[in-house]
Amino acid sequence: MTVKAELKSEMLISSILTKLMPFGYKKHITVLTLLLILISSVSSAAQLVIGEPPPTFTLINEDGKKVNFGDLIDKPSVIYFTHNACHYCTQIIAMLKRADKKFGREDLRIMGVNVMARDKKLVKAYKEELGFIFPMFAGNRSDVLKAYKIYYVPKLIFIDREKKVSRIVGHYILEPELHEYINEIIGL
């Protein structure tokens, strides 16, 4: 958002809240929440769009190092969004491991983003407890969650050879579908 747009948004919020003062506290919160959602939806930040490059960020990996996430998208990739309390995700991890064996790392990169983690601690715990063998990053940041439209997990983003989003799967996936989508991005 530009400074001018932010000022307009602040003036709009201030004006609306001033008019609603007599109606009570609960309505203020509801209206403010709706306004914030509206304003955030028109943000000029990078957004996830099929056919476009994915948004990239510098994120913290399992070793606590800052890594430019975009640098790792150097070949067809699957970005797996998850968190430590996701029960379905254990099944997806098993499928990703089998896909890794089937397709190999030469033609495919699989990586994860833990949307609960702010630092390496939860990332490491997730990898150790669930046997996640791929690079993983701490992704509990509003800019990341907003750009990738993370409202729930698991979510898988498929990136093709041209480094563009090919497919977004925002629900549970079956293994034949996973393999079909990987075949699409690696060009088999």
C-alpha cells in the first residue's frame, strides 16, 4: 500500500468510527474488523496467482539462518504449508517422501513452511517429530500468510519449470493427484 492509500484508509476508518460512537463497543469491533479485512484485501503486496511467479520472502530455516525463499525455487517445486497441530499433514508427509523417491531431487524440490513457527524451534520440532526430510521455514508472519492466502492447512503450491504457480491445492490431496500435479510441473 502506498503512503497516500494508507492515509486515505486511516481517514476512512476514523470517519466511520466517529459516526458509530453512539452505537456501542461491539459494533465498533465488528466494523473495524470488516474495514481491516477490506483494506488488507486491496493491498499492493505480492499475491499468489496461478500463472505468475510465487511471492518470495526471506524466512528463517531450521538452523535459524535467514534464507531467501525464492532462491530455492530453481526447479519445479512443491511448497507445503503446514503447522505442528495438523493431523492430516502426517499423511501428506508420507506422500511427499514417496514422491521424492519416485521423482528424485534432480527434477523436483519439495519444501515446507510452518505457519505456526516464528523461529527455528517449532520448525525443528516439526521436522524431528514427523520426519519431515525437506527444507522447512518459519512462516508465522502476516505478510507470508496474506500473500499465500493461508487460512488453513495443509496447502500445497505447485511451481513449474518457468517458476510460475501451476496449481494451488488448499485441502487434503490423494496420492494419485499429487503425482499427477508433480508430473505436470516437471513436464512428464
